[in-house]
Amino acid sequence: MTSEVVIDVQQKNISIALLEDKRLVEYQNEPREASFSVGNIYVAKVKKMMPGLNACFVDVGYERDAFLHYLDLGPQFASFQKYQKQVQSDRRKLFPFSKASRLPDIDKDGTITSLLKPGQEVLVQIVKEPISTKGPRLTGELSFAGRYLVLIPFGDKVSVSSKIRKGEERTRLKQLIQSIKPKNCGVIVRTVAEGKRVAELDNELKILTQRWEKALEKVQKTQKRPQLIYEETGRAVAMLRDLFNPSYESIVVNNEEIFHAVKNYIGLIAPEKAGIVKLYDGKVPVFDAYNVTKQIKASFGKVVNYAHGAYLIIEHTEALHVVDVNSGNRTREKEQEANALDVNLGAADELARQLRLRDMGGIIVVDFIDMHLAEDRQMLYERMCKDMQKDRAKHNILPLSKFGLMQITRQRVRPAMDVNVEETCPTCNGTGKIRSSILFTDQLERKIDRLVNKIGIRKFYLYVHPYVAAYINQGMISLKRKWQMKFGFGVHIVPSQKLAFLQYEFYDDKGEFIDMKEEIETK
């Protein structure tokens, strides 16, 4: 299996697609200015105590206060509090972390009111992004994640991933990290560290230690509260940190700044693979060139089709996700039981992909087609477990119940990705009435005339639906050639699959969007 990553950087959003054997399996889309990410660390203030829940609400600058439970404070919360006061007591010289004193672990059965009060400052890290009406979820046990290691300040042990099964390798890694880890820190060794040399691990450990020290400097020098003191790496780099594997054939980026950031990171963790990072400079949108746009439109929405006419219906609610399996107009010369098994196995394959693709978390209930044979139900359960092995998120799968339902729980740290694939007509805005479509190109020509002769932009790119682009480009003396003869050779036509039939967008030569909508079009 080969994997490739396609990163589409737009003015306001950044989208990342992971393809396995050219098939879309993971998709991330978020605003470029998004600030509330899992892993961010804040020095924040306690806003409100909730003794009945043994928790409190903390102001981290989000519109809804973040939630911090007593059990999420971490055993070394008292040590963090004492060291934080030592750091803030001297604005000129940072109190060395290696000299910080470790206090006894807090009581597991204690109450939050015994440790915190309103207005108190705390060091917290986001473990779950705001979802629906809920604010972020916090922890007081800070960690700094790298590709091979996770650094835990005030930790007291070295843990090795349970997926590293060889006893000799586990012992080697444990002894190695014990010899190089900084004082007052614990370390978790990740699965990808298996077989790595001491120099690689030591280098990453130093980088993680520097991040912790820089965060402490911000606590020392800033007085604004709440204050972001450590920000997770960019979305593109953070995803690559967790996903990168030697089977990657290419990482394609359409933005020079992000390209250099990704290339530098790959050069740091896998110098021999730095050459697979490529800057895309084609005229067609990068997602169209790699057939991502079409897969997004086919894979999201309420109804998802898969093999031989069968389909899934996926509904999202506040508490859980519900999936219904339907055989559709499937006609196979098999008996009913064999046909049901065939449809269900295909549904398991597609559902495992959908969970990763949409990043669905919490409780997922799947209504498969009823099967009478116990061995068929067991086969379906084993198929689902096998398909989910590629999923990085923690999950748990229960066998089919007597009602034919399968229950799955999957770790949820951010809202499920839900892309609206239905298109509102950009010309009529849902009214059902449009101008004559034969006059569409005349309308475009008027806008080009205004852009060139009144606004003064002579080089630009006009993005239109591929069918419209084909019409504009057809013939020896095409409409495009006529426009270039009339308005100059700065007129460029680009087909874009994400646009509806009579939709259009103008961009200047720097990639900045130009709003050419008339008032009547925006009503």
C-alpha cells in the first residue's frame, strides 16, 4: 500500500487529504487562524467552581469556559503549582526546572475545592476541542509530543508503547531513555521509535525540552491572563508527525510557506525522504489534479454509496452517530443469507473508512442487515476489527447484538468532519429562477471588462465549472482567445470541480480572491 498527502492551502482555510492507493481515507479542513487546538498549553484563571461535579470552569479565552475535572489535574498538580509560583516570582531570571522540588502526589479521592479557588492561575493543556455547545476539555498533566517521544514534565517514569512487542527492544529503549532524559521529567516512547538510534532520540528529546523551557519563559515574562504559552505545530506538520510512514510516495503542497515548513520537518525526522515533498504549481486546483474534490463530494453527505448499488445512511446527533446499511437495488444470484453477508462485509470496509474520513467519535451504532448464522455474524465482527486496525484513534468494538446492531466507541477530540456536498444554486440562490444560461458568458465578459478597464487588474485567473471551461476553450478561435485579444493575455481560465455549474470566482496573480459579485447576485 502506498500513501500520499495532498495539502491545499487557501486564503482562509487549509485542507489536508491522505490518500491510500489513490483512495481518500483521511480529510482535515480548518481555518488558518484557528487557535483552539488539542495540545495547546495556557496559563489561565479559574472562573467558577462546581463542587457537585468535583470540577471547575477555566477561562482560556474561548467564548465558553473550558472544563477541568479533579481527576484530570494529574498526580503532580501540587508540584506544578509550586514551580509556577517560583517562576513568576522573578521576572528577570528563570528558576531552573531541574532544581524544582517534587511534592507528594495529590489524593485520588480529594476534592477540587481543596486545591483551587476562583481567580487562581493554573497551567492547563487542551485535550479535547470545543464540540457543539461544550467548551474545550482540559488537563493539568502537561505533555509535549514529538514523533518518537512524548515529554511529561514532573513525570517519574519511562513508558514504552505496548505495540513494541520485542522484549529486548523494550529493554533497550527504556535503558537508553533513562540515561538521557532530563531531571524531573518522564518520557513515553512511541511505537515509531522502535529500532531508532540514540542520536535521533536524544535530538528529539532536546527539542521537546526546549519547547517546555520556552513555554516557561512566557509564563515568567507575560502578565496577561489567559495566555497561550505553547502552541501545537501547524496542522499540516502535526498531522504528518502522527501519520508519517516510509510508504509515503509524495507530499504535495500548493503553498510555498507551508511547503518549506513541511520540507524542514521531514528533513528533521526522515532526511532520506525529504525529496518526496513537492511544491505544486499547476494551474488546475491541486485537489482537482489528484482527484480529491470528486472523492470528497462522493464520500460525504447523508447517503454514501459503495459496491454494487449498496449504500450507507449516516445520521449525526448530539449524543451519537447512527449508521444504517441498505442493500439498495443489488441483484445477485445468491441466497438471502449469502447476499446479506456480502453487503455487510462491504459496509464494514466502507464504514471503517468513513470513521477515519469524518473523524467521527463518541458512540457509533450500526444497523447491519440481519444475518441468522452465528459464524456469519462472527465473520463480520472480525472483518470490522481488522478494518479498524489502521485507525489511530482509540476505539472499542462490540459484537453484533441480537437485534443486529453493532456498537463502536471511538476517541473524540474534535468535532466530526461534516462536509455539505449539496449545492445551492449560486445564480438563483435557491429561488428557482435564473437568467438565461446562454447569456452566462456575456456576463463573464462584462466582469472581465470591468476588472481590466475600470479596476486595472490585467492579470487574473477565472475559475469556472469544467463544463463551462470546456465551452470557453473550444474551437480554433475560442471564446478565451477572443477575450485575450480584447483584454490582453493576462486572462486565464481554470476549470474547478468544486464550483457549481454557473458559479465563478476571480483570483489575482498572487492568489488573492477578487469579489466581482453584483448586488443582485448576493441577495
